[in-house]
Amino acid sequence: MELTHRHYAGLLQGLVVLLGFSLTGFLGYALHAEQQRLMTQEFNQEYLLRVDSFKQNVLSHLATLHSLAILFETQTYVTKPLFKRVSAELIAYHSGIQALEWAPRVVHESRAEFEQEGLNHHSHFSITERHSSGAMQYAAERSEYYPIQFVEPIYNNEIVLGFDLLSDMRRKSTIQASRDLALPLATSSLKLVQDPKGHSAFLAMRPVYLDSPVTVLEKREHILGFVVGVFKVQALIAQSKLGKNEGDIAFTIKDVTEQTAQELHRDGTLEAGTPPVIAWIEVWGRDWQISATPSAQFIASRTSAMPYIVLVIGFLSTTLTVLYVRLLYRKQLAIAQAVRAKTYELDKANAQLQVLTQVDGLTQVSNRRLFDLQLQKEFRRAARISSPISLLVVDIDYFKEYNDRYGHIMGDECLRSVAQALNTLAKRPCDVFARIGGEEFVFILPDTERVDSLCDQCLEVVQGLKIRHEGSDASKFVSVSIGGAVMRPSSHESAEIALNHADRAMYTAKENGRNCAHIVNLVKPNSPQVPMSIVD
Ligand SMILES: Nc1nc2c(ncn2[C@@H]2O[C@H](COP(=O)(O)OP(=O)(O)OP(=O)(O)O)[C@@H](O)[C@H]2O)c(=O)[nH]1
């Protein structure tokens, strides 16, 4: 029982731990996941918004080249002031433009004339190229040139005047592709002639043709020149929302058009463990890839301690609940033990009380109460199984005289001795010997039909005590008279009948001179009653 209880308590604690920890873990994880999801969602939205702003900014800057190209397509002769005016106006609205340029096609035969014309506007004008040392020099002879004729603003850009775009490999390949395809194209990242710091920059070229050539040959024949835009990636970023970065997003912009990606810009360091969000934009024939991750600052500002608080509270409350269950269990155990101890004491007291209620205080043999109970019980049992039962009533002879002569205390002593002596004769567990009156005792003998021997033993043990009794006419020692009734009761007969018969038989024994027994055998009602007597 106790084991089951302990198992039950252990099981309950295990369940509380399992449920508490699982629930806490699940809740903490769910909160964390939800927080992550919201953060990623917010980051993606914010990031894509900034990328879109950047893209719009780049495209609107590039679109200025179309506006400028229209000038060359519609005017037969564009003067330097006209170019300056239109360009300045475009730049005023697009401050991310580093420079707008016009690079006409100049065949070698016209080089001298072109340079002469240029000298009208700028001293030392010539078609130039860059030496491997970085210094500008007079351009080597080739069949055609695309030198920068006009540039706006001129400030800080004088050096590019006369610079032949065909002299540089990257510019050359873009120019030729743009010319042959009649497509505006951007170059890969390159170092600007006018920017010794070498910030990432690119040129965008818009071809301008005479008429509308169709074939590549026609395009090569009819090309007038290129409207060129010079852009610094950094400036384009700064003008868009991508440039309003306050350190919350780390991003890189790479030109991935060719096999080897070229980094154009880097802002912060991408978080190593976080997969970056990637967006692509197409910039006049070039593919730019923008990768971003939320910065540690962004993550920190959107991460609350709530999941951890929930975890701590959950684990704590689970532990407290388990401790409480343990406490309850121990209390219950202590109560159960106390109850058991009390029950044991109570049972013991009850047993003692039971003995007290069934034992005669003076003689310590069974009392009248027990006799009555046992008589009813054994009588019913005998009737049920048709078994014989015998009753012997034993009465001390002349006990009044004994009391009178020897006093009450001696009388009590005599009663005790006689009772103890007779009690030894009730040998079987089912036999009952009880004191039912002052000096009157009784034997209940279940399953007994022959009592002669027991009667003899009774007379003998009492006589054997040799308690002197001068006042007795029956014997010089204390003696007893015995009345017995033997019967096989039927269910309608009451136990009192047997007791009456035994009582009457006892009086017969008294009449017969005392110190003898008289038995009434009721088993054979017609058989004569056989009196018995023993006289000392
Ligand atoms: N000492 C003592 N005497 C008791 C006790 N109970 C009853 N008696 C006495 O027992 C005596 C019984 O006397 P009786 O009924 O006249 O019977 P008897 O004197 O034995 O005469 P017979 O039975 O005819 O031989 C009375 O004097 C009671 O006072 C007891 O507990 N202690």
C-alpha cells in the first residue's frame, strides 16, 4: 500500500516535471521563434524598401542620359554652352551624378581638326590616354577615338577633357557593345581618371546615332558619339534610403555580371551565422547583387528577454510545484503514519477494553457477559449442525458460612482459587469457563455429550485445593456441587432452557448432599436421568 502510494507520488512528480518543463520549453521556443519571425519580416520589409529606393535612384539617374541624348539627336550642332546648360539642369535634379559628358566619334583623319577646335575652348586640349603610371599623355594613333569633348561640371573634371574612352579596355568593350547593340550600357566598376582615391564608380553610355541605323555595320557608320554619365556608387547609395542606414543593416553590393564578382560597396559586416537576404538589380546590362543581414544592433533592438523570462519562470514554478508535491506527499505520509500509530493504540486499547468487559475482575476468568454471548453463539451453532452441547453449573457449597467464618477477604481468596483451579479444566479452545454469579461458575462444552469425567475432575481439583471449611456439612474442605445438562438443541429451543436444566440439576446435587454432580441428559429425553455424586 505504502509502495503504491510512493509510486503514485513519484509518478505525479515525474508528470509535473515532464509537463512543466515541456510546456515551458515549448512556450519559450514559441516566443523566441515568433520574435525571430517578426524580426525577419520587419527586416525583409525594411531592406527591400531600401533596395527599391536605391534601384529607383539609380534608374532615375541613368535616365538623365536619355534626356541628354535627345539633345544630340535633335540638334544638328550642340554647342558647349548648350550642353553645359542642359547638363547642369539635369545634375541639379540628380546630385548623384558625378559628371555628364559627351564623347563624339572622331576618326583619325579628323583628329587634328578636332583637337584644333578643342583648343578654342581649352588651352592644351588634345586627345589623351592614361599611361600605365597613371599620368595622362597624348593618345597613341588609332583609326578612331571617342574623346570627351564636353564635361559638366568642369570643376575637378578638367583632366578628362580629351580623354579617349577607347584607350581603356573596360570602357572600350562597353562602348563597342553599346554601339553595336544600340543599347545603353554601364561599365563594370572602374577607377575614375579624375578620382585619385579610386572610389567605386562606373560609366553609363548611351549611344547617339545619325538617323536610325539597323545593322551593326550601319550602327558603326552612323554612330555620332556617346552621352556618358559618371556615377559613384557611394553617392547613389547616399541619396537613397539605403544610404540612410544607421548601422542597423549590414550590406554589400557586388557586380556579378562576370564570373568574378566585383565588390562595389560594403556597409558594415554581414553577420556570419545569418543567411543574407539577397536582391538583384539590373543596371544597364549589369547585374548587381545586394546582400544584407540585420546587424547585431538591429537584432539587439528587436530582441526582448521575454522568452528567457518565461523559461526561468516556467522552470522555477515547475521546481516549486514539484517541491510542493513532495512536501504534500511527506505530510500525507506523516499523517498516514500517525493515523496508523493511533489506530494501533486504539486497537490495543479496544482489545484491553474487550478483555476488561469479558473478564471477571475478582477471579480473572471469563465473566457473565462473555458467558451470555458464547452461550448464544454455541447454542445456535449446535442447533445448526445438530451437534451436542453440555453445560455445567458449579456452585461452592456453604459459601455463606465460609464468608461468615473466615471473612469476606478470605472468601474472595477462596473464590479466586476455586475459579483458577476449575478454569484449568476448560482445555479445548472452544470450551468456556465463566463466573456467572457470586460463587457460581459455568462450563460451556460444545460438541460434548459425556461430561462425567469432567465433573469428577471438577470435584477433585476443588477438593484438591484443600481449603479448610469448618462450616461445611459436605466436606472439611471447600467443595462444589455441579449441575449438568447435555442436549442436542433444535433451532426453536433457546439457550436458557439448557441453563435452567443445568441450574436445576445443580440444586438436585445440593439436595443430594453437595460435593457431587447431577447430570440431566436431554439427548434422549426418555432415558432415565443418571445422577452422579462424589463424596470425599
Ligand atoms: N467473599 C465473597 N462472598 C460473596 C461474593 N459473592 C457472593 N458472596 C456470598 O456468597 C454467599 C452465597 O450464599 P448462598 O446463596 O446462601 O449459598 P451457600 O451459603 O453457598 O449455600 P448453598 O449454596 O446452599 O450451599 C452469600 O453470603 C454472598 O454474600 C464475593 O464476591 N465475595
